[in-house]
Amino acid sequence: MAAPLTPRQQQCLDFLRSEQEETGALPKQIVVASALSISTSRVASLLHQLKHRGWIEYQANKRGLRDGRYARLLDPTEIRT
């Protein structure tokens, strides 16, 4: 089982999931920042933490969530411990 998330990490992950369900794609970092009322640098930090914990995958050299084509949320069965 994956390590528990902080409340802010969970809030970010929940937002990413809801946006993906609604639109079929992950939002850009600026959209996440606006929705959570935080800076884009804080979003980048949260995304890095979620990636490190195994909740999302993205290719940093491909602009991360700045362009959702290179990112995806992991299914709970894929999450590393």
C-alpha cells in the first residue's frame, strides 16, 4: 500500500482525478494552481511529491503537467509502495 498523502497532496490528487474524469485529460499546472489557490511552483512541488510516492507519472523533460499529453494518473493497482 502506498504511503498516506498529506491533506494538500490529497486535495491536488482529487482535483486531478476530477478534471481527468470531466475532460479526459489532466489540467495544466496553472489550472491546478488557480483551483487550489496556490502558486504554480507549489503545484510543481506537489506533483513531484505525488510522482515520488507513485500516484502519478509524467516525463519532466516533456513539460510535465504543463502539457497533459505526457502525464497520467496511476490506477490504485499500479501504485508502488
